Amino acid sequence: MAVFDLGRLLLVLSEEQVEFIIVGGVAAALQGAPVLTQDVDILYRIEQGNLERLERALSRLHAVARGDARNLPFGKSHLMTTGHKLAMTDAGALDVLGSINDSVLYDDLVGSSDELEVTGQRVKVLSLRRLIELKRALARPKDLAMLPVLEATLREREGCTSGP
Amino acid sequence: MLSSETMTVPLSSSLPVVAAAEAATPAYDENGVDLSLVRYSLSLTPTQRLKAVENFMNAMASVRIAPPPSDSAK
């Protein structure tokens, strides 16, 4: 039985010095929203050196294309694209995003991320406010369904004096 | 053991206090979001929040691979 270990997933990405931002449901959870999800979404920087580091990290995590019986690993040529790469790793399901909605890149969001300490690693996590803006813009039913919880969390946080 | 004095406090005398407390910290917002869960989640550290997600993932994975119930268990 696979035992998901998200701490190890973040550790490997950090050890390989991959430039990435946690986005999606795990970002919402890390920012304090009471939401649960079954995969980790990361948005990575599309740059030659970072692609090599990401490829190494994915190899260490034994990442293969999720739902594909051939168990294909992800190569650099694949990672160069802005599309979504849905992976299963030995530490959990990982969605590796070159962009969000084919238009929003790492450099567009890195300034809207918070650096949080998670399982001993300093990782970039998309801010709750920016996450809400993105979900509003995407306007898919699944994004809109999550908005009330995210907005309530933001309101509660702004009423609190403590940070994320 | 409760004293007789405690047991004879009229219920109505404590209700305004409870109502006031509930009004000060409503349990749900206008969209029906359970604010007690939001507050609980905010009280955790990011590492504890990640652990909660991880526990959920592992629970879902264990359900997926669980064998179907046998006829005798139905």
C-alpha cells in the first residue's frame, strides 16, 4: 500500500533546489483553509537549470505519469511545456504545472507567495488572496465551489493578529 | 456531587449569556461555512495542516485498496 509522505515530497524538491510555488488545494490548506485534497499542485519556473533540478527531483521520487499503465517518467522536453503533468510519485500524487490556465507562470505568482516553514523546509505557498483571485478568474464550478471557504478563511485571518 | 444550589439555578438565567456568546462568535457565515472549522484550521501550524491533508490522502488510499465486504459481513 502506498503511504503518502508529503514531507518527503517537499524535502526532495527543496534538496534539489527546485524553484516552485505550492498552489491549489494544498496551498489553501497550508494557508489555513479547512479543505482537503488528494494531490499536491506545484507551479515551477520554466528555466533550463530549474528543469534539470526538477527532473532530478522527480526521478528521486520515482514520478511517473498518473493513470498511464506504461509508467512513463517525465523528461526535460516534457517539462519545458506550460501544460500540466499529472504524476504519481512514491510520496504522493503530484501535479506539476508549467502554468495555470496556459497563461499564468511562476514569475507571475512568485511575488504573491508567502514563504512558510513546512516540515522543516522553507517553501513558497501562494497567498490566500491571490488564490482567491485566480479561482474567481478561472470560474470553473470546482473553483467557485471552494471560494466561500477560502473567503471565510481570509476574513477570519484578517480578524486575527497572527500570521499564516 | 452537585450541590442543591447548583441544581436549582433557573435555566432561563443562563440563556442570555449563551445567546450573547453565540452572537459574538457565530458558528456559520452567510454562505454556511462552518467558522469553527476555519478557526480550528487557523490554530494549527502549516506543518500540522499538511499532516491533516496527508492523513486524508492516506485514508482515501486505504479505502481504495480495501477488499469488498464478504457476504457474511453484509
